[in-house]
Amino acid sequence: MTSPAEHIQSFVNQTWLGRYDVPVGESTNTLIWSFMVSTLSLGGLFGTMTCVSLSAKYRRKTCLQINNVVAILAAVMMILSRMVKSFEMILLARFLYGYNAGLGINLHLMYLGEIAPKRMRGFLALTSSAYLSVGKLLGQVIGLKELMGTEDMWPYLLAVSGLPAILQFVSMPFFPEAPRYLYIDKGDEDGCKKALQWLWREDDVNLKIEMEDMRKERESAQVTQTKTMLDALRDRSVRWQLMAMLIPCSGLQFCGINAIYFYAFDIFRESGVPEEKMHYLALGIGAAEVITVSACAFMIERAGRKKLLGYGYLLMGVMMSVLTVLLTIKDWYPWLPYFNIALLFFVICIYGLGPCGASMCLPADLFLQMWRPSAFAVGGIVNWGGLFLIGMLFPYVVDGIGQFCFLVFVAYCIVTAAFMLYFIPETKGKSSMEITEEFNKLNYKKCSTELEKGIDLFATKL
């Protein structure tokens, strides 16, 4: 929405003038634009909330297929909005895009987590982060004024998101249903074996190992149904898993990355970069994120989630502290603005290698099948809700304290790093049951301690 912003606002003004014979007021225009920007987050929040019921009632593959129709409908509405002179269609289309993203990201990660062997679970989950970064970069590229960021092309620019939906709609029928869903949720052992053989093309030994792991998980879940979000928030058995997911996942919005993007153009301007060249430098930031997220996909199974998240947040906190100091003294030396640009890129690289990449696979890693839909929904609500709050409140924070706004994010990064490094066990290379056993030591630590004390006291009396 950044590139075609002036054209969309002009379209709103022309539409208002044609309806009421007066130009739109400045406050009304600002309000309409704010709704256009924020309604994506509201749609994402709503899509995330419906993920639990839809994924439990229908198959993962079916939900993904239907969700593509939502994005295609939104794209059509974007194209027609100028023809019928209705900016309300843009509002509704943005909401539908948000719904498609909120539901689709959760379903996609769920599907990937359930089709992947444990040795590739982190890598496949990270493809979502990589493609999200690629999508942002492509949006910046095609939004350039030399391409589609023009007054004539902006409706088609906003409709480009419908193209991946069409591609997935056409290709999805050729893929099998998630094996873990078929076996654990539906009890379809034959269907699960066929799906595994189609996906993995491996020998029977590895398939038997994976089936045995699913069997254990299914036996542990047979007495219960798929859990709701309220169950996930209340149940002690997933308390630490929930914290291990929510703290770093909420960090995707509260780690300061939005502040970095917000200050980027100011830093470019202070360094003497011409106004017409700034968008090209911004493309470099997007490219840096794509490269580092892609690199994280290859590192995650070697380095592990815990180290990438813990040290990633720690380094982000340190670098933003340094950036705050340098922004405060930027007028002391003429070379400082250029150094700030380098720091800017460095923070983006750390974000891509750690928090952005490794957070995406946490719900699939940490939770058993019966908890997984609720975990994705809770994580998605926190993520989209945080995005909405940052979008609404951050400009006021910047106006109030300027570059010192980074210190708020620094505190969050340091606390998150300490939590991940000192409290959370590593999950790489472990099955779902093994991970659950690790977290049960934390979830029931107090009970175990009391039991041990009781045994010691009983032995003393004897």
C-alpha cells in the first residue's frame, strides 16, 4: 500500500467529490486511509480465530483450497473498485486479503508441520518465512513507479496477490492430505501410509519409525478431542509450550523491526541519499531479509531453534541500543549516518536469521496434534493483534520520544533472549512425544519436587 498510496488517496478524493460535490475533508481522508491500512490486520485476526474450527471440521487440504477462493475474490474486487468508483470495495478486499493471510499462514504451517519428517520439520516450516519475505520484496519491486506504481496500474498492483492464490488453487488437488491428520485425527492408517510414500519416497524402515511415532501420539490423544483456544490458555500440560511460543512470536512485532523500517528513510535522508533513490535502497533491505531468512532455513536443523531465537533477540537488542546512541549523536561526525545505514542492514540480517525465521516453526514443533490448531490460532491472534497495535500506536510513540522508542524494543528483546536461552529446551531432531516429555518436566516441576520431598520424608520415617 505504500507505493500507490498517493494514487489511492486521490481516487478516494475523486470518488467523494463525484458523490457529494465537495472534496473529502482532511480528517475524513486520513480516517479512510487508516482503515484501509489497518483492516488487513483485522481480517488476519478474524481468519486466525476461525482456523481452529475450520481445521478441526474439515481437512487441512480442503481448507487451503477454499481459502484461495477468498484471495481470488479480493483480487477481483481490487480491479473492479476503480471501474465502479467504490473505495469501499478496497476496504472489503483488504479485509478479505487479511482473512486469507490469517487463515492461510496458519493452515500452511500446520500442513507443512504434518507432512514433514522430523529431520526436515524446521526447514519446511521456514519456507513460509522465506516466501513471506520474497512476497514483500516483490511487492516493493513491482510497486516502483517504473513498473506498476502508477495512477493507471495501481488497481492491478493491489490485485497481484490473487496470482499465487490461483496457482495454489490449481496445484493443490495434486497433493495428498497431511499424513498426521489422516492417522491421528481420522484413524486412516492406509491413507496415511499412501500419503507418506507419495511425499517422502523413502524405504519402509523410515516410514515404520514415523508411523510408530504417530501411533504413540494417537494413543495419547484418543481419550480427548481437539482442544479449543480456551483449553490451551487454561491447561497446565501446555503452559510452558504456550509461553515458549507466544513470547518469541509476539516478538515478531515487538522486537523493533517496525521501528527499523519506519526510521529507514530518515536515516537514508540524513546520509544524503536522493529522494528518488531511496526506494531502491529500501529494496536492498528487503533483499537482505530474503537472503537471511533463506539462510536460516538451511541453518535451523544444525543450530537449533533455541540458539537462533535466543542469540538472535540478544543481538537485536544490543544493535538497537547502539543504533539509539548513534541516532542521538548523528550530528557529531559526518560519517555517522553512513554507519547507521550499515547498522540498519545488520539488524535486518539478524532478524531474518533468528526471530523471523525460527519463530514460524514453533507451533508445529511444540504441540501435539490435538493442541496444534489452537496453538496456531493463539499465536496468530497475538501476531496480528500486535501488528494492529503497532500500526495504530507506534506513530504516537515516535512523536513522543523519537529515536528513544528503540529502548522499549531493546528491553523486550533482552527479556525474550534470556527466557529462550535459560528456560526453554531445544527441539531440533526430536519427535513430538519427546518434546512433550521435555516440557512436562517444566509443566509439572513443582509436583515432581513435592513428590520427591514426600518420598524422602517417607524414607526417613522408615
